[in-house]
Amino acid sequence: MTTLRDIAKACDVSVAAVSAAFRRPKQLSAETRERILAKARELGYFGKGIQLKTIGLISGMPLLWTL
């Protein structure tokens, strides 16, 4: 799985710059931001917001237990 650190190393920028490219785009020049985003796509970075994890099951039908 690709991390922000991997992207930073490949682009020769700091991890903070990579984070800014995703969260605070106005803090970077358009050229730097595009270079970081292009490398992220190339490396297959999806970010934490895209990761899918199953944590439970919700059912619309109530369970009735008879003892």
C-alpha cells in the first residue's frame, strides 16, 4: 500500500507538502501540486478516506428472541 511518505520520496518533497496537496491545495504552487497528484495516481495512492473496512451489519428487521 502506498503511503504519503512514498509519494514524498518519489517527488523529492516533504510529507507535509504531500499532505497539503490533498488537504490544503492553495498552500502549494499549482505545478508542485499537480506533480504530487500525478505521482500519487501513478503509485496507486487512494488515501485513508477510500479504504473500505467492514465493521458490522445493520438489519432493518428486528430480531425477536423467544426463551
